Amino acid sequence: MKAIAITLAVFGALGASLVYAQGNQSAAGALHILPVQGNVYMLVGAGANITVQAGDDGILLVDAGTAAMSDKVLAAIHSITDHPLIYIVNTDEAEDHTGGNPKIAATGKPAPFNNLTSLGRAGAEGAFIIASQGTFERMSAPTGKTAATPVEAWPNDTFSTPQKKLYFNGEPILIMQQAANTDGNSIVLFRKSDVVSAGDILDLTEYPIIDLKAGGSIEAEVEALNRLIDLTVPKSHAEGGTMVIPGHGRLCDQGDVVAYQEMVTIIRDRLKDMIKRGMTLEQVKAAKPTEDWDPLYGKTTGRWTTDMFVEAAYKSLSLKGDKN
């Protein structure tokens, strides 16, 4: 526990946002638990942000962080409650969301009331891992092929319908498929707590990572951000109300989602106009369509640079059916 920096103060969501902003400056490997509202907490520092919903029924996580941070994540979530881990929901297949699946899920137990008990999992060990069918397929592999992730990390409770519903810890939970930077992202709404876990649809640390091979596009990203706005209700003066936990970055409310959506929409519209005028990818990059927001989201090095974002967005718009 000494290796974990845990913030468990009694404050509102806006206070949690402030502490998170300060927490970004902490030493590498430190974790922070931020009370959001209702039964929901935000765990920061394990790769992707992790949403923790805790109560008498047990623990539900949205995403599991990286494999390297699993022990610290387990210590952190069990500092909130002694109840067992029952569910992990993966919002996409990225390693910083799913790397912790094997070790963390192994410490939990399946819910006796889950519909998978009828499929012979009643005596199974470990928490249920929920994800869209598309996420499962990209983490696994056809027979005879090498899977992208170990079998212990694979979701064992998949859905291909528009949404999956749970009732857990006294509140309805909606897990909704929403194509965005991949074709299989999920949004998780905690209806009573009034919290939305957005995954990588919302990433305040960089431009959205559009994975063309996984079916992502900038048009789908805009549509997903519009859906997030539809799901959220601000309190007074457009502040507070529904809180949004992004895949990366600080705690948000609707105003933050609107600002990110406007940024992505304007860049998309600029790119569409440049494509309509016959500009090549190199000409588009030289025109710097993202320049207004580069101080906030732009990067010249690392896993996802500004040029990579522009190229992916340009190519997604150049595909048949995305030009209008």
C-alpha cells in the first residue's frame, strides 16, 4: 500500500477534478482514487483510466489498466471495499485497457445471477469480463492463428446487440456499443450515479487514436462524441451534473465533452473541404488543419503524433461513403 498514492477525500466531482489535475504531476507508478459521485470512483495512473463501481453486490470495473499495474490496481480497489470483484467491462481491446484482465479477473468471482450460469459457468472461477463481440474477436484469433492477447485476458461475456444491461449495486448500468476510434468501442452509463465511462472515445491528453484497421473513422468519432453529449445533463451554468470519465485525462462534465467534440468536428470539416479541393495528404499536413489545438493535444513524438492523427482522419474520409 505504501507504493500507492491514494486520495480518498470527501469532496464533490469538481474537487476530484482539481485533485486529478495535480495528480498528473506525481511520480510515475502512483495511483489515485477519486470519488466521482454515487457509487462510482475514478482510478488514475494505471494506463487508461479505470472506473470503479463499488457496493454491497461487489465491485465492477470499467477497464483494467496495464498488466504491469495489476497489483497496485488490486490494492487500490480493495481499499474502497472488501467485497469481491464481479465484473470487468472492457471499452476496447487496447493493452492499456485490457492488460490487467488476467491477473485482476482471477481474484474475483462470477456473479451467481449472471445469465452465463445457464451456459455452464456457474462453477467457474474469476470475474466476468464483458466486452463487445468485436473487441473479443480482435483480442482472440481464429483457430490456427496467433491471438493478440493471452486467452486469460479474453472477454467471457460478449454481446453483439446495441447494448447490454446490468443491475448491480442498486443501480441500472447500460453498456452501449458505439463505433468511434474503432468499430467496437463501448460506453458505460451508471444511471443512478449519473456517471458515464467513455473509454477512448474521449481522450483529453491527445487527438483521438483512429484505428483504421479496427474500423475506426473520424466520422464515427464525431458521432460518438455527439452521443456522449446526448447522454449527459449539465447542472447549473453548464457545470457539473453528469460526470464523464475519459479514457485518459481529467474528470469531465458535459462542457468538456462539447469542447472536445467541437475540436474534432472542425478538424473533420477542414479535412473534408481540403479533400474536396483535391489536396493530397502531404498538402493537408503542410496546411496544419489542427494548428489551433496543437498546444493542447498535439504531439511530434510518441505512439500517436499529430501527423498520424491527420493521416488516419484523412484516409478515413477518403474512403468510399465518407466524402459527403
